[in-house]
Amino acid sequence: MEQERSGQLAAMRSGSAEHGVHSDQPLWVISQRLEYETLPLRSRRRLAYPVATLADGTTLAIPILVLTGQAHRPRLICVAGIHGDEHEGMTAQLEVWEELEPDEIVGTLVMVPVANPPAFRAGMRRNPEDMLDMNRVFPGNASGTVTERLAYHLFHGVVAEADFVLSMHGWSSGARVVPYVEYPRNSPVAEASRAAARAFGLEYVEAWDWPAGMLVAVCTRSGIPAIEPEIGGLGCTVPEQRALYKQGMRNVMRHLGMLPGEPELPAAIHRVTRQMLFAPSGGLVRRHVELGCAVQAGDLVASVTDLTGVPLASVETPIDGFVAAVRLMASASPGDCLAVIFQPVEVLS
Ligand SMILES: [Zn+2]
């Protein structure tokens, strides 16, 4: 398997034809911060941005796809794969890369399909090099551990000075989620982010106080509007889920004036608040609700037993609402999220 991967990498570097309409583009290896304004108008670039040499001597690089359209601005940066087990954003980006021509857009579309390659290779949320969660270490550290270096170079070398950032997530590999978009609750760019969250075109949006260390938190504190959709789960990609991501990307581009036309929106977009339900005890989890189903305060959501079936905990929802995320992985540690209940609070106009 490793030999196959090495062979593919060599082929990419030599620019040989692969599958896909635009995958014969040569791979440009950049050594420093990307100067987007120097890229020719109406062009596409496949880039690799080396950030660290690993223990075995291999070079860790961030893959970047850049479509430069009829003008350099606005610059939209789409980042997927910060968590290695959230795959819908990754595949959606590759399909948008195949489908869009530079001539069709005004501005620069930058896509990072897999921001955390070691985590993706391992099929894990965290980077096995240092077991850090990349979405908690931004803006990173140039002389830190592997994840900290990835975050540093992604933020300072790729994302900084963007006009908008779309951080594409998929909840987690052990669970499924109702597609929704987060935007910042308290930020100088909250209104611009909220407007884009609505334009993304999912039925549910949520204003959230992003903790420090998240890419979108660092962006909004730097004055860059940003949103973070959650689509997918189970560590997989399926056509209907990545289609939502592709439509959302196109809607954001319409919203920013990069594509013609208006965003395609559902009949109503609800702002929701969330109640997260955590495991009181570790053990073996069984859910008692379906994703999307309505629940009332007091309804049993999940139960936890020990490995011989002795009951350890029953988890009930304290609020009315509907099930927005649910853990399907049976193994849980204390404090793991077992479910999320959404409560709609207003219809966005
Ligand atoms: Zn994530």
C-alpha cells in the first residue's frame, strides 16, 4: 500500500495524467506564503505547501487547489479535513475543482481538501503525530509540534487576508448530524458571517461562541468573516451529503458575487439553539431516538451499561426540540457527546 502511494505521489509530481478532467495539472511545490495576486487571471493551480519533515524523513505538505477567475478578489478560502475523519467537505471540494472553470468565477477560490493529512491517513479526528485536535490550536506555532506547525502555516500562509473563510466539517466519525451552519455570536464580523450562514442554504443555522483555537474563531477575531457547516458523519462520504456541501459552496460564491445569480435557499431557515447531552459514565451506549425526530423534555435519548449489561446511566433531554446529532458508536468514555438536541428559536429573514 505504501509503495502504491509513493508511486501516485511520483506521478503527481511529474504531472502525468490521472483520473478526472483537471487532474493532469502539474503540482507546484511552494516554499513560502502563497502570493495569490501573482497568479495569472483565469488559471488553475494544484499546489503543495511543505510544512514539516517527519521522523522518517518524509515531507508533510498541505494540498491546495486555487482557481483564479476574472479578478483576484474576492478571495474565498474553503478548508476541509482539519479533522481527518470528516470526509464530505474533502470530496465536495474535489468535485467543485472538476466542475468549475476559472472563467466562470470572479475572484479567487482557494480549496484545502485535507488540511490535516496525518489525521486523514489514520482516519482519525486528531493527528496521531502528537494527538492534538487541530481545530483547537490555531493560530498555531511555527516551531511547535506537527499539528501546531500545520495550523501555523495554514493560517498565516494560506488563510490570512482572505475575504471569507468556509471551514467544512462533518461532526465526527462515530455519529451523524442534521446538516447545519455555525456562525459567530459575538464578533465584529458577526453580521457578515450570519448573512453568509443564511446564504449557504441549509435549513438550520446556529450562533455559537467558538472557543479559542478554532480556525473560524481566529479568523473572525482577525476581521475575516467565517462560517462552519457540519454535514455528514460516520467517517464516510455519500453523494447526497457532499451535494449539500457543493451547493453550499456555490451559494456562498453567489452571495459574495463570485458566481452570478442568487443563492438557492430552502423555504425557511431556522436559527436554533443547542443542548448537548454528554455521557455521565463510560460504557456501552445505545440510542433510543432517531436522527431528526422530535423529542420532549424528559424523553429517554440514550442509555449506558457496563460490559456485562448492568445499567450505568440514562440520558434524557431536558428540553423540547429535535435530535440534531446522535452517537452511533457504542463505545463511550465519560464526557463524550451522546446526542445534540436543537430547539428552533426564530425564522431568519
Ligand atoms: Zn470537525
